[in-house]
Amino acid sequence: MIPNNNTFQNYYLTIILGCVLTVCSLLTLINGDISWDSVWNHAYQRFEGTDSGWNPLLDERIPRLIVILCTGASLAVSGAVMQALFHNPLASPNILGISCGGALLVLAVFILNWHLEYPYAIPLAAFTGSLLTLLLVYTLSRSEGKVQINTLILTGIAISSLLFAIQAAIMYALRDQWNLVQTLTEWEAGSTLDRDWKHVHMQLPLTLIGLYGCWFYHSEIDILTLGEEEAKNLGVEVEKVRWRLFLCVALLTGGAIAAVGIIAFFGLVLPHLVRRLQGPSNHRLIPLCILVGSTSFACLDLLLRLFDIHIFSIGTISAIFGGLAFLILMRRSQRLYNRGFNVK
Amino acid sequence: MPMHKFSKTTKLYLPIVLFIVGWWVIAFKATPSLVEPVASLPTKKNPISTPADNKLSKLEKTTLKQALAGDVALMTQLIVEWDIDAQFLQSVPVTGTQRLSQAAFLRSQEIGRFLASSKKTTPSGSYLPQTYAAASYLFALVSPDEIVAIPEFIRNETELYPKELTDQVPLNIDRYNSEKLFLRKPQIAFVAHYSDPMVVQALSNQGILLHTMRSPLTIDDLTSELIAIGEIVNHPMEAELLRIFIDAAFIALDNRLLLMASNFLRYSESLPRILVINHHQSFHIPTLKTLTGQLLSRIPDWDISLDYVKKKAKEQEWTVPIDKENLLNLDPDHLIIIGRKGNDLEKKIINDPCLREIKAVKNRQFYFLDETIQHSPSQYIVLAYYDIIHTLLWSR
């Protein structure tokens, strides 16, 4: 079989992204105020069993890198899956209120001050909030035993707005407790500061299952993009597959919220971009989204650290870049459309 | 059939749930603390004095707080005591000892005597402090009967504003209270540049005079606003005395720190290095733009927080985030954490594998300070300085 241009493009793209990711990962591991020699020596001594103290490489930089990679991959893949399921390039985990639900329960954990006593309360709240929201949206949009995609989107937007309003009401009620407001603001802005193995444990099981689930159903996702009727005719159990994929998205989003906080636009723009580069087949789209998501998130974090930029958090800078990228893509699509080209 | 479906669903979901829950149970199972819990805060009643320094007057936080709340007799008495302390320290000699200028000292005593001898007038004013600082100053300068309403959160800060005091103020400043406030006929409202423009306009429409307060960015801003409010509410002498008292209190605390430093240097080659950090979701070092940073600039021989800010060239920011790796790299002898008080944070620090490697944590030289006082943009900033110095004394 002769490989086509698209295959070559994918091949080079994967190699380039792999190289960038490797460089970013290495720099993330090396960069720090404590000198690399000292870090490495202590790490080596720990492997030999002669040093049991805290080590920046083993106890902070490696877990932080894992959290960054998991978050980037989770957000990009969940966005890709949502866009495919809704046949809508504007879809993201936010559209069903999944992120809002997760964020609301995490907010409650912070207000009740449980996060210090019970570290697992945050991932549990993030995942439970995401899942409960999903269940609520699904139940409310069910009519005569069926779920119409348009009803699902509208219900999702309504629930999302409601949850956002509840969150705003809580913040308003707590406005005098500025110390708590400051904690919540910092969390909502997203951060990769001081991520350790605890955060990895919060996120990794959710991410592994979520990513595996999305990959497992990649053929069904491809068929679902043809439309529900066609998918049913081709033997896909639409409702069941869709529900399971939503669960996977809830796992991925919940894990990312638990470990890093709220990261806007990432799940919206990256899959859109990757789909433009290599086409809509989820067989290639999902792995590439994992790679692009991890690489771009690692790059952003590294840039913030290397240039010591404190004015932005990883969440705010992602939102700014994501928003700008989205605007550029939209303008470009409009121009192409006006010229009479078919936009992929 | 439904039973079959249930069993099929269980077979699929149960392993997934068990995988996640199992992972979390193993990862988050309670690990015993490797470090014994530290006695959290030094006892507040412990005065700043040392066995070798018995000749100095007692300086207790409660006394200081009472004076800052507007006790004229106590203010004049303490100013005299601190001046005597300074003279004693100069005679030792303790290098760098400061005294209040003669003019300020005499003026404080003159005001004290005048206010003690003058007849008490019946409260006649009616003021509406919309900001924290204005309310704090008004509590010190005028009778609570003259205050129409206060921001609601001040009622929760009972350590600075006792319930008996705030209960005398009938209303809270609330967006639904404008008519009730109008009925109380406040003469002057103290607003800030960040006040809601609609509220400010409404107050103006009601014929209430407005005084826009300056942003409390520096300690000088705080004291000059104090003088301005004193003149507006017709208590200029009380305001002037309070300003002199604030200056005197800072000097008295500086002098005690100098004595403490000379005592330290008798037994060790250098002073302990202290690092002050804020804690919310993560750790931040206050810069010189904050009041805490300005307090730290008074103790450059001890403090390493501002050095870190300078090294990072982040003087233009309000706070600089610091991760655990950098905290360990700085390895301070004393760690002061400003945040929400509570044992949970203490546990977090003690049980954190990185933080417990820091010298200050290993040697139990870490302290929590309540941010209500540390970030108070009012005369109580003196108590914030007292608390920082108090932790150093406790470390001895």
C-alpha cells in the first residue's frame, strides 16, 4: 500500500510533536531553583537507599509533569469526543455543564474546608459533580425513552447556566470572606504549582479509564458522526455508546478539574485544530489529541515557569491563547466560506 | 431479562469503580505524621520582654489593642513608658535605638492632658463609614452612637472589634438598606474610589456629604487618612494623638527587636533568617507593595522574603508565588505563615514531605498569623508588626 500525503503529514506531525514534548518534558524536569547536580545526586542517593529526604525531581517535578500531561490529554480528548458526538465543532465538556458541575462541588469542598483533611475529597467532588450533572442533563432530556441530541444540548446549556448562577450566588454570599474568595479565585484560575504525587493519584486513575474508554469506542464515534439513524443501521447501540462516552468525558474532565482547576477553551480549540490537520477519523484523532494536548499544555506551563510570569495562571493563559486561536480559526473559516470553498 | 442486564452492567462498571476506589484508598490511606505537632501560636498574652530585659516596660498585645482602640490615657502612658525604655536602651548602649522626636512626644502629652481635663461632649455626629479603614478609625475617634452603619464583615472580626462595640451600631451597609440609612440622616459618608458608583451617587442624591478615602497603600497613607477623618469628624486631637501613638509603637517595637538582635548575637554568629508567606491555595511572598512587605522592610537584618522578591525582580507585583522547592531552597530558620488559622493547615505543613525538610519546620520554628490582623488597613497594622516580632521572641 502506498502511503498518501495525509499519512506522511501525520507521520511528520507526530515526530515533531514527540520531539517538542520530549524537550518540554526534559526542561520541566531540569528547570528549578535547586541546581540539577544537587537534585540528581540526591535522587541517585535515594535510589541507593542512602537518602530518604524529599527530592525536587522525584517528589515534585515528575508528578507535576504527569499531571500536566494527563490534563492536556484529558481536555483535548474529551473535547474531541464531545465535538464528534454532537456533530458540532463548538462542543466541549462545558456544553453539558460537566465542568460547571465538577467545579461547583469542588467549591463546596473548599468552603467546608475538607480539602486539607481529606485530599481525596477534591477528585471525588470533581468527578461526582461532573457525573451528577451528566445524569441530570441526560434524565431531563429523555423523552419517551429517547434522547434527542438537540434537546440534550439545550438542556446542557440550561443546566450549565443554572450551575454557573449557583456558583456566582455562592461567591456573592461569601464576598466578605475575602480570604476564602482568594482561595477560590486561585483555584478557579488553575495552577500547576506544588503538584505532587497526591495530585497524580487524584487524576491518573480517572484519566487512564477515560482515555481507554474513548479509544475503545473510536470506531463507534466515527460511525456516530454519520448520524444516529445511520449508526443504528450499522449496528451501533447509540444510546449505550453515547452514555459510556459521556461517562468517560466526565472522568477526564473531573480528573483535570481535581488536579489543576478550571482550564477553559483547551477542550474546544485543540480537537478542532487537530481535526483540520489530519481529518475526522477518530482512530488517528484521539491519539493525536493526546499528543497535542499534552505537548501544548506542557509548553504553556514551561513558558510560564521559564519566563517567571506570575500575572497569568495556566488557566488564564490557556483561555487567552484558546480564545485567540478560536477567533482566528473562525475568521479563516468565514473567509474560505465567502470565497466559496468547502471548509473541512 | 432485566436481571441479566443488571448483571451485565455490574460486570462492566464494578471493576472500573473498584479500580478507581482501590487506587484512591491505597494512595490516600492515612499516613502517620513523622513530626510531632508543634504548639501552634505563641500564647498571645505573653509580653514582649525577656528575662534579661526586665528594665523594659511590659508590652502586651491586649494593652496595645486597647490603646489603638482609642484609649487616650493609655496611649499617653505608653508613649511615656516607651520613651523611658528607649533612654534605657541608649544607656546600655544598644546601637540604633530610636526615640520619638521631642516635639511629637511633648505634643502627645499636651493632647493627653488637654483631653483628660476637657469636658465630655454629648455625641452629636452621624457618620457612615463605607470602608473598613474608615469604620476602624471612627470606632477609635467617636462614640459608636455616632456611627450609623458599618460593613457587615467587621462584625465577624471580633478579635479587633468586640461584639459589645459593634452591637451599638444599628445597621449594616447593605444595598437594600439605603432608605433605612437615609432615615438615620448621616452627615458624612466615607467612601473609597472603588465603591460602587451607583451607591455613591445615591448617597450624594440623598444630600449626604461624601469623603473619598485615599487607597491605603502605605502606612503613611493610613496615618494621613486618620488625620483627615479626625478633622472631618471634629476630633482632630484624638486623631493626632493616635497617629503619634502609631509612630511611637513602631519605634518601641523596633527598639525591642534591636535588643533582641544584640542578645542573639551574643550567642550566635548571625541572626536567624525569617521568611513570611501568605497561604491561600498556594504560598505567596508579599512584596513591598503590601503593608506586610512594608512591615518586613523594617527588619532587613532578619527578613529574607523581600530579598527573594528582589532576586526574582518582581517588586512591581503584590505577591510572588513560591513553590515548595523554592521554600526548601531558601530554607529559612523561621517561617511565618499568614492565612486562615486552623489545625488543618498545620497538619498539612507537618505532614508534607517537602515542607518538613525545611529547617524552620524541623526545629518547630514556624508560626501561623491571622490574616485579619496582618492585612488590616487601619491603625491595627501595629498589631500585625507586634505579631511578627512576637514570633521571633518566642523562638528564643
